[in-house]
Amino acid sequence: MTMTPDLSAPGPLAESAAAKLSLAVPCARLSLRARGAAVAPLSAALGLTLPERIGTRASTAAGDTEALRLGPDEWVLHATPAALPGLLAACAALSPEHPHSAVDISGRELTLVLEGPRAAELLTLGMPRDPDSIAPGEGRRTLFDGVSVVLWREADTRFRMDIWHSFAPHLASLLATGCAELAAETA
């Protein structure tokens, strides 16, 4: 019987020589929807150029805010908690002239980090998309075991997976089991 990993504090959840699963430090999250003429002023106000192509990412020069384009008019932003009030204020100031939607979704999700030489293989446990089709530095909304997730590929052997809190225990347990199975293969 598999036990659900402890998701109450950031840190390692499961580890083997093949892959490591960790709970990331919480971050601020912003769902941004905008079209046309609103995109350039929002980019300027946020201090980064909102990516034009779905799946691409951009970050501020300071690295405290990162945006991933999820759809034709949709981005998700990760930021330090301290940066969130400024981001929301910057967006609100543009609202009258440049209609858009900027919603704080920080409390909705948590992030799991998967890393190691077989991290991409671990993802194939529940993901219909080939993880290698996502280039390092890009990301996608996809499914994992039937659950909608946002997958950020940090490097060849490192991924971040944003998951709604209600699905996190199930997916963390599934990934921890996968880590154990990979460890058993090499034992």
C-alpha cells in the first residue's frame, strides 16, 4: 500500500538515483487573460515581454516574475509573494484603457518538482504527451493521470508541475510510487 507523501511543507517527497520528487516553496500565481492592444501595455507594466507563442516563457530581469503562455489570450505568472501586490496594482491601473483579467490564483495550486536522469521517464507514468516534446525553457498545460496540470520544463532533467490542491495528494502519491519503481529497477 502506498502512503500519500506529506504535502504540508516544502522539501523532498521521494528520491532515488533515477528521480527525485519534491514539494516546491509556495509562490504567488496570477492568471492573466488579455488580447490585442492590451498585451504590450501589460508587458511594460509587468516588466517582461509576455510570450507570443503558446508554450514559451519569459521572466523579468530580476527573475522574480515568470510568465508562461498557455493559450491564445492566456498566461500564468509565477512570482515571489512580495511581488504579487505590485503586479496586481500594475494590471489594475491599466484596466480602464486596456481591458483584461488578472486574477490571484496563488491559493489554488502547489508545485511539485521532478528532477534526475529519469525524470522525463517518470512523467510518462501518467502523461499522454511525450515530455521530450517540451523543450527546456518551455511549458505546457497537459494532463497527468486525467488531471489538468501545467508542466514547466526547467532543464533536460528538471520539471515543475503545477497541480490544483485537491488533486495533489493523488498525483504526489502516484509520482512517489513511480520513484520507488525506478529505484527498484536499479537495485
